[in-house]
Amino acid sequence: MVCRHGLGPYWLLMLLLDAISCAGSDGKDFEWPNDSIGERTTERVAAAKRAGKYIACQVCEQVVLSKLPRPHDQEQISKFMGGEEFSEQMDDVKSTCNMKRLAKTFKFSKLEVVTQPDGTAVMRSSASKSEPFYEEINRSELAFHWKSFAVEHACQETFRRGAAVSSSLRKAFDRLAGEQSREEEVGEQELKERVRSAVKASCQRAKFCKASVKLWSERSKSSVAGRAAEL
């Protein structure tokens, strides 16, 4: 890929685009393990934990959304959150981050772990639009899928203190309920966007997700500074 260094009034925008499109083009690409199932090695576990730091917020959002009643209905969601079941689920990390449950959630949403040459990782829709692979057990020392472990690790670390997320969610949906009571009926798509926004903000209350946001911010600043230095 050829990097373009724009000049003129839009130089900052061009730098940002370069930072994304030319990541790793300086020959210092990060070497990720291959995607296939293999022996559980120190290298594969380290790669999974590295990826987990970058995908933490996306994993949190998808896990929380999978727990909410569908189709999204304000009254049903508020009722669900006010009950004991929601608190119990959010506090039960073992159940929430059970690998079989996570595999089902991310297969259904067709989201897979996509690694980048610069050492970062994101959750992205499967390129083939088919179900991505996730190992539902992933406890074998000989048949280990590190990308599945990346999702599991991100989930466990994020929900280790799930109270921060659940408390923020309740407050967010209480505000949402108040807004809706003062407005005319909200359309399905707008409600869905509000729900997603509330979930995203609540996930960022989790310590591991906060660290992920900071990590992405630092990477972005570093990439832009590097591109600027080359001008």
C-alpha cells in the first residue's frame, strides 16, 4: 500500500488516514500467531491477552446486548434490569464469560477477531459473511484456539467487577425512560441506537475497557506523531 502524505489545509485529516492505512508499513509489522488451532504455547496465550486489551470494549458491548430482551423495548428492558436476574448475570463472570456462550454470541453476530500489522486488534464482521470459528471449550493444551481465548480473556477482565457496568446501565436506561416519557413515540431504529449508545457508555465504566480506550488513544497519538515527523 502506498502512503499518501497530504499538504495544505487538510494535512491533519490526511495524517489520520495515513496512520490507519499505513500502519506497519515501516517494516516493523507485529507477528501474530496463525489463526489455526494448535498447541497452547506462551506465544499464543500472550497474543490472546494482547488482542484482548484492544477488543475489550467491543466484547463488553456485544455481551451486554446479547443479554437484553429482543426486540429492544424500553419497558421490557427496564423491567429486566430492575429484576434480580440481571444483577446475578452481571455479577457471575463465570457464566457471563463461559466460552460456549461467547462462541454462540459472536457466531450469531458474525463478529471475529481481526489482527492488524501494527499489533492492534478489532472485532469486525466476518469478511465472508459466514459464521466465524470459535472453539466452544478451548481447554485442551494441544487444541488451543488463541483468538477464542482473546475474547474470553477480554470478557473475564471486563466483567471481573461487573457492578460498575450494571450500575451505569441502570442509570442510563432510567434516563432513557425519562426522555421517552417526555417525547412522542420513538421509532425502533432510534431506540436501537439509543440502547447501543447507553451500552457503549456503560461498558466504558469498566476498568479494563477504560484501559482499552486509553490504549487506543495512545496508539492513535503515536501514529499521527510518527506520520507528522516524516513530513
